[in-house]
Amino acid sequence: MFYHIFYPLSSEYSVLNVFRYITFRSAYAGVTALALCLLMAPVMIRLLQKLQIGEKIREDGPQHHLAKSGTPTMGGLLILFSFLLSTLLWGNLSNPYIWLIIYVAVTFAMIGFYDDYLKLRKGGGLSVKGKLLLQTLLSLGVAVFLTQFDPDRAAYATHLHVPFFKDFTPDLGWGYMAFIVLIIVGTSNAVNLTDGLDGLAIGPIIIAICTYTAIVYVSGHFKFAEYLNIQHIKAAGEVTVLTAAVVGASLGFLWFNTYPAQLFMGDVGSLSLGAVLGTVAVIAKQELLLLLVGGIFVIEALSVIIQVAYFRYTKGKRFFKMAPLHHHFEQLGWPEPKVIVRFWIVALVLAMISLSTLKLR
């Protein structure tokens, strides 16, 4: 909004020329989202407590988690509102990628909201098949737009860019659409599985989104993209404003979600943020890099898959003491804050390695 109001006036008032710059608007989008989150969180916590919208802790989990029962949940709505409003204020709203990510954020949040509602009111959420079907259909919309209706991407729309190889970009054809769906749905559910300890999911989300903020910025800048030998995506730079807003909102949420948490994000937050991360990776044409950038989420998801497969294969034995993986370390005796911070450290190291691959080609 500010871009469309003030930038046209820059010919008369030169100081308003700053609204042209993505870096300026990104910085203030992050600050605005952070401020909104910090200001609104106490009000939301009191409202959730009044409405008795509190987390229900499963009895088969770690026993010390039972003390968290009743902690206000569905705080993902706060993150969503903060970063969406900030994006609408500071973003260039003529950019199609901004609206594509907003579409993903809102629709996946709706799935998460309904899932949270069912858990709170009826004791059980959406079925796995139902949730995956809805996520697949929504992600397919993203895939169709990016491969069929985005003229700027026509020359490389279905090509897969492989880290470490500058000239190896196989054309997956129609298979690329399925790949996009897999990335978005997989990331959304992997973040959801990681969200099991205070601040555990939001920390790596902040780190991963920060990483992709740098990536979309250089992808949208012709000279930087040429220097790093990555795909130049003309409109991708503007996504930086949105991702900066996500980081700001997530930091504001972390203020209240850090151990011991006063507010949980719920599925409405984890499914939405995971889908946003996956969509940004697809827009930047750095999907495979997400395996490294979001390595914590990948490991957490794999731990669940391994646990289930091993349990079925051995007819009752467990590979981990408990899955997802963060619960395994809790069962080994690690205090919750130690698990959380060490996972953050791993996420940060993986992010730094990921950024280094942009030059190692």
C-alpha cells in the first residue's frame, strides 16, 4: 500500500524515492510485523484463556508435558495476521508471487484452523487422508500457476535446479507439477511434526525463512544472480518484503513461545508457515536446497516415518524411544531447553552450509 501511495510522489518529493527499494521496505515490513505481534499477543493470550482454547496434551507423550495442558493455542493466527498486514502495507501488491504466497498462507491456515477446532471440541482432528487431499489440491493450484500461467518463467518453468551443478537443470515436464506439490505438502507437514516443544519449530522457521530471504533477493537481482550463476527470476525480489514480514512476526511470536511457552501456534500456524516456506523455495527455484535449509524438519519427518515403518516391520518394536526425534532426546534425559537450543544450532549450521552452495558450483 505504501509503495503505491508514496513511490509515485517521488518525482515531486525525492525523499519518497526510498519506497522504491526492496531493502528499505523489507526492513520496515519486518519491524512492523514484529511490533504488531508484540502488541497483540498479550490481548490474544487473554482472549484465548477466556474462551478456554488451550492445548490438549496427549497422554502417551512425555509425562512432564502434561503440565502444559491448557496453554493457549492457535497462536498461528497472530503470526498470520501480523505478517499479512505488514506485507499489505509495505509490499508491491502488483507482484503475482506476493498474492500466490498469501493464497497458500491463508488456505493452509484454514486447514490448520479446522484441524485445531476439531481437536479442541471433539478430541480428534482431520483424518490424515483428508488433510493430505486438501493440501494436495491447494498445492496443485500453485503448481499450475507457476508452470502454466506465469509468462516470465516459461523458459525454465519445469526445470529443476540442482545444488552444486550449474549446468545440470533437467526438465521434468509435467512431473515438475507433482514435485511442487510434494515440496509444499511435505514441508507443511514436516513443520507440523516439529512443533512439539516450546519454540522448537519457530526457531528453525525463522532461520530457514531468513535464508530464503537472501536467496529470493539475489534471485531477483540480475547482477547478483549472474554472479552466483543462479536462475534470475525477475519478480522474485519483491518476495523479500513478505519473507521479512514472516521473520518479524515469527520473532514476535517467539517472545511468547519461548520456554516456558505462554502461547502455542497450533496447526493453524505450523501448516501455514511450512507451506509458505515450501512455496518460497519453489518460487526461488531452489527446491532441493530446502532439504538442507530445512534439514531439521526433514530429520523430524524421517524419524516418524522410520519409527512407523520399523514398528510395523518388527511387529511392535521401536527404533527410537519416541518419535518425532525431539521426544527421543527428551526420553534420553535431555532437558527441554537443551533439546530446543541444540536443534536451533543445527538449523543455523545447515542454513550457513546451504548459502555456501550458491557459490560452490
